[in-house]
Amino acid sequence: MHTVRHLVLAATLCLMAPVVAQDEPQAYLFEQASEHVAAHEQKLIAIRHDIHRHPELSGAEERTAKLITRTLIPLGFDVRSGVGGHGVIGILEGSQPGPMVAFRADMDAVRSNAPDPVDYRSLTPGVRHICGHDVHTTIGLALAEGFAAIQDDLPGSVMLIFQPAEERGTGANAMLADGAFDAVQPDAIFALHTAPYNVGDVATVAGGLMAGRARFSVTLRGDGDLAAATAQVRAAIEDVGTLSPDEAMGPAPEGFILVQPFPSETGRVQGQIMTAGYEDRARAKAAVLDALDNLDLPGITLETAYDERFMEGVNNDADLVALANAGMQAMTPDITIRTPSGPVPVFSEDFGSFQVQVPGVMYFLGVSNPETGTVGMPHSPDYVADDAAILVGTRAMLAAMLERMTRE
């Protein structure tokens, strides 16, 4: 772990000087902010370990939210807490006019009874941070440190969004319903999600990055053969899918439809459907409804509920991807930007709810360390995210956000 982090820091110091130019204010601001964050790296790692030791499930992120508030206020952020549950929003006004750029970090942990393989293991039985939200939150606080250090020269404003209940798929919509963007709406929004790339790598793509989820429920009534009709309805919906369960565990081709029925009972069929893009989502809904309309079920009527926007997934704004990547390439040449081979259907995110309101981009953040043999595959029992990824993710987001703020 220490070897990887020292290599990242050494590369940062060696490569920082060439990017600074008088006609590129974002490069100067990036240098000042990133140097400040690097100086606080050990404090940030301690914060991450503290959050990891005290994981909180969706809707119960009270301790984490209080830690965030205590950190943001002394840095000069205007803080609103209790947004959509335990959500926290911090806004820092720059001294110069410019856009408002946001970063979202999710806070919640998940249930896991597997042994925690790190020294700073969870102290809460049955609950662990095995999706990396402790890393996301820490990077959000690291960005607060960095932007506060350059507030006097900052062109625009920063909004940091600490979101609850991502694992439940309800937190983003709850914050929006509670007025997260009512007073002021950002001009762009970014996010990171830990992934099994190596430390020093990030990855993104324009368009669909993570699958969206639809929910369906079909209720059958009548004096016909309910058991047989239920089986026909279930089979008709399953036939809409284009992937097997095994294929859904890896990158999927464009236009995929993954159908996951829930265990059904006679008279009701429920489940979820994963697709990557907005057009695919509409196509899947039309296919399901057409399949049901074409069934011949004597003596049976169907009542169908279909929520195609249960979880928005992640659909990245193409122009913002290009802009952010250019900023990273100029300011963080030691960070490798990769292109995912395709969305993995079983993984989804509610960050897309913010992207519906504001152009946004999510990056996968590499947290694996081949030197120690740790792999950061979210939700795996032996998940480990290397601490060195905190500084990498922070620098990547500083570069992307500053590039957007200075390119009005």
C-alpha cells in the first residue's frame, strides 16, 4: 500500500510543474489545491478508516453525516443537513464569478457477515463498507479541503453532495424531492465509484456507464387457471431478456435487456429489468407490455404496474466527458484514463437521478493493488479499497471540476 501511494505522490511532484501556465488558471489553482490536499493525506486516511470502522446502512447514516458537517463548517462551507434523510449539502462560494460545479459522494454501507480483511475493520457486526462509499465520502471531504484552500481565487462555486441511501436506490430522488436543487442548481455534477482497476486508473465513457433499473408488477385476477396464467406471464416477460444470468456478471453488449423476476406467487409476477441507456429503457418497457398484450389468457385479466425510472443508472454527458478528460490529461498526466468495455448489467446507481437534472459524469476509480493482492470488486466478500486511491480520486476530480469552472 505504501509503495503505491509513494509512487503516486512522486509522480505528482515530478509532473506538476510543466502544466502550470499563466494563460491556464485552472492549472495554477489545481496545483495549489492538490498540494494542500496531499499535505493532509494522513488526516484523510484516518477519516476514511473511521468511517469504515463505523458503517451505517441506508437511511441510518447519522454518524457519518455529523462527521461531514463538522468537517465542512470550519472550511467555510454553507451547510444544509437532513436533506432527503441524512443527506448533507455544502456550498463554497468562490471570489470570482463562474459556474457552480457539484460532486456527489454516497455514504451508506451494506450488510455483510464476511470477515473484514483490513486492520481498520468494521466494528458493527454484519455491516461493512464493501462498495467503497467510505472512500467516496472521504474524497468529498478532501475536495472540501482543496477548494477551501483556493477560495480566494476560485472562479465560481462548489457544491458537495453527500447522499444517503444509494444502496437502496432512493437517496438521490429523496434529496431532490427535499429541495436539494431548489435554491441553486449546479451547472455540472461529477461522481466517482470504486472499481477493480488498479490504483492510478480512472475510467468512464460517454452515454451509458451503469445500468438503470425498472420495476414491474403484474397482478392476475379472474376465474380462469391462475397458476397456468401466472407461469405464462412470467415466461413472456423473461423472453424479453437478451442475457442469461451468467452473462449479466460481465460487460454486456449495447442494447442489452436483463430480466430478473422475483420469486413469484400464484396471481402475481414481479421483478426488475436492467438496461443501459434511455432508449433501451423505453424499448424494454414497450417489449414487456407488448408481450403481455399478446397473451391469450381465458378468464384472466391483468393489472400491470411498470416503473421504468425506479433507478436511473448512469448516463454520462458526452461534452462534459470530453472536457473533464482533457482537464485530467493536462493536469494529472500520471493518472490513466481508461474506457470501460461496456456496462455490467447487475451493477446500477441512482446518480443518474441527478444527471436528469444536470449534465453529469461518473468515473470509475481504481482501488486495487496488485502488490498486496487486494482487489476492489464492489460487493465482493473480500473487497479492499487501497488508501492510495483517495489522493488519486481527489486530484482527478479537482482537475475535472476546475476545467469546467474555467471554461465558461
